[in-house]
Amino acid sequence: MKYFLIVFIFAYQASAGTHTSPYTDQIENKIKALTPSDLVGLEKGHGTPFGGMAKAAELNGLPGPRHVLDLKVELELSLVEIKEIEAIFKKMNKTAVKAGRELIQIEESLDKKLKNKEIESDGLLELVEKSAQKYGELRYSHLVAHLETAEVLSKKEIDEYNRLRGYTSNNPCQNIPKGHPPEMWKKHHGCN
């Protein structure tokens, strides 16, 4: 009986605190549903909020205009390609900044109403639908920019983009990151 009691107390103590929310570090967020980095990304039209606005395109081999411009030297882009990609990026960024700022306003309103307990289910549904609509516009602006960028680039440029971004292989022997000495990299990763 004594052994059982000790095991029970130990098990109880071990389980104490397992119901702690994963959101405890976000209680001070200005808008509870948005992290500080989400807010910055939404304000500036970046593709980073919500885990990646165009992650589906990026990971399916469709380059993003911002990253293509960052890699224009490595990709050996022509001046015509650079101008076309810059135009795609500017259009996407303008739309994304506008939609992102509107989404922040909607989420701020929702947050305030929830905090003050000033919302009923009808008002809640209206705000959630507005938020979803803005999120959709925002995500679309990023995804369509990836589609348009892929139309400008050649297959060779897209393949090189994906290699430079690290998407071509999970094998460290075949995917040596830029800036690493190949021989040292291969030695550390057991490549022959």
C-alpha cells in the first residue's frame, strides 16, 4: 500500500501542469490572435504571417518574386526578367500591404470585442467571415505572384532557384549550402 501511494503521488506530481496552454507566452500580444512577427509581416506585405502565405507554392517548386530578386545574380537573370519580376513583386506587395492592414484592423476589432465581452454570435460570425475573406485575399496575392514569377523564368532558372533555396534534395551530400566549403561539408557529413 505504501508503494502504491508513493507511485500515485509521483504520478500526480508529474502530471501537474500538463494542462498549461501553449499560448501562455502570447498573453501580452497586442492582438491575441497575431504574434508580433505576424503583425510586422502583415504591415509590410511579407509572406511570413501564419506560417507562410505562399508556402504551398514555394514547396511545390514555384519561386517567389522577392526571393528571385534576392538571387538575381546567382540565377543570371536578364534585365527584362528582373523588370518583370520587380513588377510582379510591386503589385503583390501593394495588394498584400493593403489586405494585411485591413486584416489587422478586423482582428483588432474582434480582439477588443472579445476582451470586453461585447459580442454576440451574429457579430462574431460577421467578423470571422470578414477576417477569412481578407486572409483569402492576402494569401491569393502571394500565391498568384508565385505563379506569375514561374511564367517569367525558364525551367533551368526555376531548377537553380530550387537548388539554391535547398529544395532539391534532403541529402546533405548532394545539397551543399552556399558559403560552405564543399570538401569540409562533405567530410562533416560523411560523403564519399
